[in-house]
Amino acid sequence: MTPRTADPKPANKALSRGATLAMVALCGAVFVAALDQTMVLTVMPSIMRSLYIDVRNLNDAGWIITAYLLGYTVAMPLFGRLADVWGRRKTTILALALFMIGSAFCVFLARLDLFVAARVVQAAGGGALVPIAMAAAADMFPLGRRALVLGIIGGAAEAGGVLGPLYGAALSAAWSWRLIFLVNVPLCLILMPLCWWLLRPGASPSYHDAATEAEGTLPAGRHWWQKGRVDYVGAALMALSLAGVTIGLGTGTTMVNTGDGSSTQTGSPVRWPFLAMAVVAFILFVLYERREDRPLIRLELFRKPPFAAANIAHFLVGAALIIGMVEIPLYANTLFGLTEIGSGLLLIRLTLMIPVGAVIGGYLADYIGYRAVAILGFLVACGGYLLVSYWPLDPSNLRMTADLLVAGFGFGLVVGPIGATVTHASGSRWMATGSALVTVSRMIGMVIALSVLSSWGVRRYNALSKDIVIPLVKPDGVSDAQFKAMQDAAGLAIDKALHTVFSNFFLIGAIVIGLAVIPAFFFYNKRDRGDSKLPFLPH
């Protein structure tokens, strides 16, 4: 085993400090990219005005968010493989460059279609940073500290998502919404030389395991487009499949009864042609990968129970987490009458504990095992969602805060164990690829859950409220007090219908995250205690 394939153990203070600085730079890059996932949420009205999007075409504005999700998801498998082949340093610089270029175009573009294209480029760079950082972390620190380090990286990503809405609102208030994209340019210009200097060059030498790796050499039977060690044909098929899922489940409209006899547009039913494209592309991808001697993804990885279990668990995490991310602001706005800022502050009570739980969960996982901490995290998150599902119509501020903190902490606890299980199962040659796949699993879980539950929620609400009509004109012979009582009763019935739907959402979320306990039993249960010192402190 070469020094690069073994678990690197810091042998001296200089190496520990170098690894520390590299991890800080990578966490900074992941944090900046994660900010852009959510920072547009609070400034969407301003963006719509600048891009001349009428409120009647609200569905068009959704592409601003869907584009980031699309680029983020599609880029991960390819960049994960590139990081395993080219090395962490080159792919980090490429990812930061794409993120910077996409951000720069977002600053001055005034057409929606071009703006959406720029968001895809920006997201491709941002999404690539996550698996690269996870693989680089696994390279630099020994197995006994891997869960903690990956928990810290996951915490940086979650913290960016938490602060994104407030970050976007603050920068927009300082000048314009375009400032949230403009600041990415100098940040990337700072991070790129830092990462180039701090990250070790090259890919794992263990990959150079065949004579056909010689420059310019092609194995027998391979074509010109298959030259090299990255499967670009497989990457294209995987991109088509992921794009089909994202677009097919991420757009569309449906009609909702508002209680006054009118309807409004919301939700997103399926676009079947894109889903059909996704299925065909995925089948072709699997068939091609089985014959490819240097595949984009080693399908045999899924034969390892821990690897397959981690992907299933992360899929369920994404499905459950998106319920809270979407429904809590709606809950706060429609039932509690909170403003947009108030709704965002309520959501932060859930998301704030995710990075905290990620660090603590990673630390614990290195001591008591990945399996035990993952199971604990899933049970805690399940319990938190169950508590939310039992909220009354007017829960106290203390109760809302406590229940959301519990749920967020549970989601955070599982970040480190999932990442450590995947990198350990993937091996040194496929770490970044495995990290990309497990992140894609979470994103697909989010997309599918958002589409399915949105459609279900609309139907459920319409069924509960179909007989409720808020009177707008006072009938003859009815006093003002009686008319006011009729309106109040109808309004209360609408609130109860909404409350039932929201409670059902969180009950479903509790069931989904509770099911993740089953695959967690197949996680590694290693107890490599390593050393008691935290990895980011020189020793």
C-alpha cells in the first residue's frame, strides 16, 4: 500500500497545521457555495422586477431556483470522478472558476433565460465543491477522525444554507440584489490561490494501475471519445437522467381552493416527457457502465451494504428535510400571520442546529461508531417532527423553538456518519465519486418529495375545504354581528383545514426519517478512537 492510499496520519505539527489550513479553505469554499442555494429566496421579488417577470408568470420565476438545483445535482457525479482522477487541487480550482464565472454573469444579465443559464453554471461549480471537499478531508485525516472532519464540512454546508436568506436580504438592502452575486467574484479570487497552495497535487497514484494509462494509449476496442480515465459518455447519460428527474418533478402548476370561491395557482405536478427521458437515459447509463472498463460509477459499490445503505438513508434525509424547509415558512405565514422575516427566523430554529449536530455527531461517531450515532440521529429527528405534528393552532413560542431545535439537531447528527460510511466503503480511488453520489441521493430525495407531497397536500387541502365558503356579502336578515360570526367561523374552518394538512406533512416527514433507521443498521460500526485531540488543533 502506498502512502497515498493509506490513511494519512499527521506525523508532525507542520502537517497538522497544513491540513488545518486546507480544511478551513475548503470549508470556506463549501460555505460560500451553500449560501447561494438559499440566498435568492428573500430577494426573489426584487429579481422578478429586474427581470420583468409578472406575478401572473410566477412559475417562470421558479426556474431561478430550479436551475441551481439542476446544475448542483447534474455536476456532482462528473466532478466527483474528475476529483478522483485529476486530483483534488485541479478540480477545486475548476469548480471555483465555474462558480465565479456563473456568479459574474448573474450580476449583469437582464434576460430570464440567460440568467437561468448562468445559475446552472454557477451551481455546477458550487455543487462540485461538496464531494471534492469531502474526499480531500478523507485524504488528509486518519480513519479515526474521518466522521468528525466530514461532519465539520457538512456543518459548513448546512450553515451556508441557514444563513443564505439573511445574507441575501442584508446584501440586497446594502445596494441591490445583484450584490449577492458580485461578492462571489472576490471571494473566489481569494479562495482559488489558497486552495491551490494548501491542497496536495495530483490524484491517488493507486489509480495508475494499468499500462494503458500511458499518455496517448487506448486499450483495444476503445474509441476516440473514450480516451483518458474519465467516462464522459456515462457522465452525459447520467446528466440527462438527473436533469429529467429535476425538471420533470420541479415545474408545473395546479389549482387550489382559497375558500372564497376562487382558485389560485400553486404546486407542481409531473412533466412526464422529462421523466420518460430520465428513465431511458438511466437504463442506457446502467447498460453502458456495465461494459465500460473505466466507468463513471462503479456499480459494484452498490453491492456493498454500507454504501447502498448510506445512499438510501441520505435519500430519506433529503425527502424529510425538504418538508421542514418548505412547510415551516408556509405554516408560519398562513396560520401564525408572521411576516417573511418572521417566517425565516422560525425556519432558522430548525436549520440552526443542523451544523451544530453535524460537528457533535461526527465527533461521537469516531468514538462509538457510525451506526449507533446515525440511528440516534434519525430517531431524534423523527421525534422532533412528531412533536411538530402535534402543534395546536396557537403553539407557544417556547414550544416551537424547542421542537424545531430537536428536529434540526437530529438531522445534523447523521451528517458525519453518512459521509464517513460512504468514503470508507468507496476506498481511496473512488472517494469523491462516492461522496458525489450520496449527495445526489439527498438532492433527488428533496426533488421527489417536494413534487409528490406538494401535489398530495393540494388535494388533501381541497378535500378538507371543499364545503367551506367565506361569505363576502351579508345576507338579508342577518345582523352585522351574526355576519361577522359567520365569517369568523368560516375562517376558523379554513385554518383548521390548513392545520390538518401541515400536521399531516410533519407526520409523514417523521415516518420518512424514521424509516432511515433501517438502512442505518447496515452502516459501519467501527470504533477507531484514534487520538482524543480535535483534528484542527496543532499537536
